[in-house]
Amino acid sequence: MVLRGGVLAGGRRADVAVDFELGVVLQVGTVEAQPGDHVEPVDGMVLLPAAAEPHAHLDKAFLAVGAPGALDSPGGDLAAAIAAMRASDAGRRADEVTRRAGRALRTLVAHGVTAVRTHVDVRSPFGVGNLRALAAVRQWVTATELADLQLVALVDTPLTGTAGAGNRRLLRSALDAGADVVGGCPYRDPDPRGATALLLQAAADAGVGVDLHTDETIDPKVLTVAELAMLVAERGPGAGATASHCVSLGMQPLAVQRRIAAGLAEAGVSVVTLPQTNLFLQGRQVPTAVPRGLTALPALLQAGVTVAGGSDNARDPFCSAGRLDPCETAALLVMAGHLAPAHAWHACSSAARVVMGLPAADLTPGSAADLVAIEGADLLDAVAGASERRVTVHRGRVVARTEVDRQVGTDPPFGAAPMVGAAR
Ligand SMILES: [Zn+2]
């Protein structure tokens, strides 16, 4: 297949040839299509490495839609969102979870995402029911080659002591039911260090990685990420270790941020920052100079930690306004995280694939043929404009194509510049 007539991130015109049997990029530049090649026109579009979503909650997505009141916006913090979520448990059916998750996944793919890691609640009263529902979605997307999907068992707390026996049992059931990664919120356990060690051991026993919700609070006294770094340094990263959120790290003095960032880099622990949800949830009790809830991005990047950006929640009690769009995440990393646009897209694409243990898809010959074309003149225009006009390619095949029909009044007398892109 030849993607014909796009521009690269910097604005240079280029075609891209991909092999859909090998699933790799063959050539980037001026490409002559051969007889039998499928030619996909991408005029007026920017060709970028496909986005990857390193941290979603597909089992919760869209819960607030059509549920005015408790679920559309609890008007509170993380604890209020968790309470609203639990209050809505009764009557939830597996087929309803599957349908919402499928809708969320297709939304992500339409937006240019070809690999998704979703955390899935594993807790009473439904046990591994949500995980089984998501395993059915994974089976479907794998069979149809729509995207790569990884399931993280987001096991409840407590995990330690006699009170944690039930949750420890549920974690084992989740791994038996096909969870790809061990998750959890050890910072919410009465013994955070013990819970972290227990989750790392469960992951090692199962031969899978860990991806832990870490310090999702602006309380600087909660700082379990340092212990996670130490424990992983002692044991080695195994099949991959990721700390998601790390909100309170952003509240530390610079020297502490740098020390912990160096420890994470040394241990090989990646960090996922989730701007949508942490801007939504955190800081509601702070009336002035509200903290942003993002982690210590400059310190982490300077230390060489792999930092990925994810969208977390979308239209559920934890974030009522998420769009499941990597352009939204990247734009928030530009505006609230102060990353350069190219670095922001890197966090939402190549770095996210590193977190997920996937081969590079960076638009170079030989790399995985996962890419997205987004309407625009260059990377900044594509990310900031966030046009719905996109083409998503996974393993060398077009898996999503969205057209936009834009009609705005009549052409102005001073000349009609294009509404999006190519205005120079
Ligand atoms: Zn999360």
C-alpha cells in the first residue's frame, strides 16, 4: 500500500509505502506505486507514528453518558468518583460493559490509536466479570487485527494482611482469566510497601509486567513511587514496570523530584502521565493557585525516564469530559505539561509503545507499519487542530478512515485560505 501525498511532521511532503504482509514500512519519500498496489490518498494530512494508549479504563468509558446526576460529574475528588462508581455497580451486566468498551476502543482507533492498554476493575461484587468482558473485546480486536489490546488487572485494596486475602485470590483469578499485566493501587493499601512487593511478586510468578496506579494525590506525604523504584531496582524490571499518575511527585521540592527520577531511570521504571483525569480530579479543595495534578515531567525527562501520556478516563465519574483522542492528551501535555508539541506526540506514540513492550513504529523503513494521517500542515497543526479527518494504519492496513464535510458560509472576498492546514 502507498499512502500518497502526505507531509511528515516537519511539513516535508512524502509518500509512505508499507508491506501489509510483513506489517512494516518499506519506504518514506517519493514512492512510485506498482501495479496492484493500493493507493491511499492522504493529501493535506500529516503522517505521524500511530498513537498508542498506555492507560485507559475501557470498562468505565461512557458510564456518565445518559446517567445525569451521580455519574456525570460527582463534583468531587478521587474518593467521590470511586464512591459514585461503586454505587452504580448494582445491575451492571457483562454485555453492557463489552458494548461500552468496544465503542471506546473503536473511538480510539478512529483517532489514530493502534495499541491500547486498559486497566480493568477486579473487585467485589463482580470479581473478574469485567476482565472476562474485556477479554472478549481483546479476542475480537485480535482476530480482526483492529488493534493490539492489553488488559491490566486493576485489583482492589487492601491486598496485605488477613483483610487482603480475598483481593489476593481475585488477582490470581484475573491472571488465570487472561490478564496481561498486574495492576493495583498499592498506595491506598494500609501497607503500601508490602502491597507493592506483593504485586511485583505476583507479576514475577506469572511472568508478566506490572503497571501500578501510583500516588494519585496532591498530598506530598504520600510518595510510594520511591519505594516502587527501590523494590524494582532490587528485583529487576522483569517483564516491565510502570508507574501511572505519580501525581504527588509533582508536588515535591525539585531535589526530591530529581532523586526519585534518577531512581526510576536506574530501575527501568516507566511513568505514564494522565493529564485529562488528573486535571479533572485533583486540587478541588484548593481555592487559589490550583495545582495541575501532573507529575514531575521535566525532572523525569531529564533523568531519562520513559514518560508516556495517556487519556485515562472518558465520560465517567473520574473524568466527565475525556474524548479518547491522543490529540487531546498531547495538547494537554503542551498546555498543562509544557512539553514541546513533538515531545508531546512522542509521549502519546513511541514512548507509549515502549511502555507496552511493542516494537517501534516510528515511520522509518523496517519499523512497524502503524501510523496515522491527520488533517493539517505539520505536527503542531495536526495536534492542535485535532481534526476528525484521519486515516489509521495498523500492521500495514487501513483500519479506520474518517472524512469531514466542512461547509462554512461563502468564500470571503479577501481570498479563501483552507480551514485546516496548508496555509503558508
Ligand atoms: Zn487509571
